Amino acid sequence: MKVIEVRNLHKRYPGHVAVDDVSFEVAEGEIFGILGPNGAGKTTTVECVAGLRVPDGGTVQVAGLDPRHERKALHRVLGVQLQSAALPEKIKVWEALDLYASFYPDPADWRELMERVGLAEKRDTAFAKLSGGQRQRLSVALALVGRPRVAVLDELTTGLDPQARRDTWELVEQVRDSGVTIVLVTHFMEEAERLCDRIALIDRGRVVAVDTPAGLVARVDAEQRVRFRPSAPVDDALLLALPQVREVSRSGDHVTVSGTGDLAASVTLALAGHHIVPADLRIEQATLDDAFLALTGRKLS
Amino acid sequence: MKKILLVEAKLHLRDVGTVVFSVVLPVALLLVIGSIPQMSEPDPAFGGERLIDTQLPSMMTLLALLTLAFTVLPAVLATYREQGVLRRMSTTPMHPGRMLAAQLVINLVLGVGAVVLLVVAGRLVLGTALPRLPVGFVLVFLLGAAALLAMGLLIAALAPSGKAAPLIGTSVMFPLMFVAGMWVPREVMPDALRVVSDYSVAGPFAQALRATWAGQWPEPANLVVMGAGLVVCSVLAVRFFRWE
């Protein structure tokens, strides 16, 4: 069942078009990614979904509601986490949760939520004294405190260190497992690949493709490359005889084999058959970055 | 709404500067200046009235309200707008207008606290009279406070940033304090300055406070100017206020 439907969304600002023509649907219970480079129109798109901006064209429906005319009803079913800091500096963690819980008719138990996002120990800490990761987790908790059906998370892990980023990812997966549909805005390929069930690739205000991460990568007719240093001399012909291999090249001690399909397995198997060990073995596969490059001719980051 | 008030009140009290400058300072000034002997001598320029009778406590009441309306209120609201606090609220079923209302209520309550302390401290320490026309005093106080807060709201609406808001507020506040008679009482002002004073909202507010303190009903013209200030500034503030 679809919970969000965006049709031909168009939004102009003075001097430029932020969103040219964006359409997508989000199904109930999935993590839907909106992925694209900075300035692609991702944030403007979700701001229109969240009723914070009025589109110049197209339609948006969230749980059957029109964000333009049913804002209050919309904000009961849609939780939003915005990009930047958005709380008074001196407010304590528990006060923020308690306050935001009071905005909703049937809020979640904020104490339990505080535990779940790992902020119980920071209960009495002022917002200004929280680390970047703690602020983001509080922000996620505030987006969830109204028991929304859909949560929009915008650039959730930007500016976080790798550990905080992984912790936040786990939190997002837990939230989805609790039955909340998530729209995740990101310019971060690894994040989209790890978390999203489906992704809309957006570039210059347009949707380039909507698919699963694997589906997007598969659209690139990408070659894989296997690179290694053989323990004994290896004949090109041995490798070229394999159906998966297209090309063999050498630089110094290293051999690079390009091809498709089950390339790495067949190459290592063939080498083993000749008692050759592939040292420093590296396998390069296509990524969402490659998919984006192939679909738009531009790099994601 | 109750919770916003509660949390915002706590945040104000956590900011020591707010309470010190808006409540403690005017009361301290009243007591310090009021204990200067010349202040308690009948002054022929005031028709034999003593400066501590109505001039000083009214000016300190004005100081407290001007500080709240022109520095505290604009600073908090402009900072909240700048940091996205109001925008964040607008993604919940609670309209950020409630936050605005909460700020107005809290500043009004702080102002009431200041005036109560001023009246009580003056009575107990300096032996000055309580306002002789209590009902009129309360009504004048509420009208004047509302007019000044509306002016502060307009500054919050127009200020480009959280840092600029109190600067703009202060640069409006000091001239207002001057024309209201903080340093040169209205009785001894040159005529031209007196005309400015009579249209400055703060000036009529000070006059009306002094009148009711002395037991007289205020000049209707004073009330009209304050009412006009309230209406005009409220309309402009609503017209120009931005949530983000």
C-alpha cells in the first residue's frame, strides 16, 4: 500500500528551479531513499511533502492527505527531522521530549523513546552540550514522539563520525522494524545502499531512476575487476580461457582481470588449479556511485 | 500550551542575565538612587513633590518593561527563528504562534514581578506610598506593557538575526528612555522635546503611571497614544513576522 504519492512536483525559487519534475511513490513500511548530490532538490522535495513549502506544480499526498490544505492532520501522521539544530540551547533532553510529546494527541512514552535512542544518561543535559550524534538521535526521537506513520529524516548522518553514523543507522533500522515508514534524504551513497529498500536517484530537480539499490547497480552494465599479485607466473591464456573474463592487463607484479558474472570465484578457482595463490586480492564491483555516473554522466559526490 | 509556558519559563530563569537586568536591576536602582537624600526632598519643579514619590518608581517600572520588550523578547524570538526552533515546531500539530504567545505571557509575568517588587521595596525600604489609584495603575500598566511588547515583537519581526535583534532593541530603547524622562523629567524638558515625548508611547506610559501612582486618572491623550502604539505595532508585527 502506498503511503506517499508525489506526482510531477515542481518548485521554483526566485532565480532558479529547485525541483523541476519529481514523481515517486513510497510503500507502507519501507525505507525509501532520496539520493542525489547537493543542490539536486532533495530537501525541497521533502519540504513539500512535509507541508513546509507550497509546490508551484504537481500533487503530493501523504496518507491520503494534501499537505497544502490539511497541515494539522498531516503533522499528526508525519514526523520530520530537519537538517539543522532546531532547539533552544538551554533546553534539557527530557524537557524537549516532554514538550514535543505534549504537541500530539496520542504521543509515545518519551521515557521509553529516550532509552531507545540511547539518551537516558543525557536526560538532564542541555541541547547545546550534546555531541553531533546525540543531537541527531534526539532529533530522531522528536520525529517519532508523536507515533507517526511516516518519518522523514533529512541528512541524518551528515557531520557524524563513522561510529556515530553506524549507531544512527542501526537506530533507523529499529524504527522501521517498529512499523514506521521512513523517507531518508541523503547524498551519502553508502548510507542509501545500507539502509534503503528502494531509492529515488535525483539530479538537477528530476528523478533519474527509482529502484532497489541492487536494481540500480544492475542497470549499470558494469564490469567487475579483480586485481592480484600471483605467487607464480601466470599465463594470460589461462585466464582468457574463462568465459567470465574479457581482458587481462598487467602493471608491474600485478595482474588485473576485467569481466562479468562470477568473475572473482572463477579466477581464483582457475589459479588454485595451477597452484597459484592470488596475493593482495582486490575485487572492484559497481556501486551506486557508478550507477549515478552511468545514469547522469555526473559523479554523486 | 501549558507545557510550552512551563518550559519557556524555565529557560528564561536559566538565563541569569534576563532576570538580573529586567527585574533585579530596576529594583536595585530604585533602592540605591532612592536613598540619595536629595531624592526625598520636596522639589519646587515638581510642584513640591519628591522624586521618590512617583518619578523614580515609574521610571524604574518603565526600565524593567523596556528591557523585557526591547532586549529579551526580540533576542529570544529572533534566535529561535534563526536556529529553526519555530520552523521545527511548524512540523508538529502545534502552531508556532503558541510559542510567540508563550513568550509574550512570560515577559508580561516577569514585568508584573518587577513592578510588584518595585512597589513593595519602595514601600518597605524607602517608605513611599503604594499607587493611590490601584485599579487605574493596573490598567495603565497592562496597556503600556502590551504596547511595549508589541513594539518588541515588531523588532523581532524585522531583525535579520538573533544577534542583531537585541542591538536594534537597545538602540531604540535608550532614546525612548530619554524622551520618556528617565534623565530629564518631563516637567523640565524643553517644549520641542516634550512634544516628542508625548507621542513616544514610553513617555505617555511614564506619565500615566505617575498620575495613577499619585491618585489621579491619566490624561486621555496618553492612553490614546499607548493604544495606537499597541494596535499599529501589533498589526505591523503580524504583517512582517517570518517563521523561518
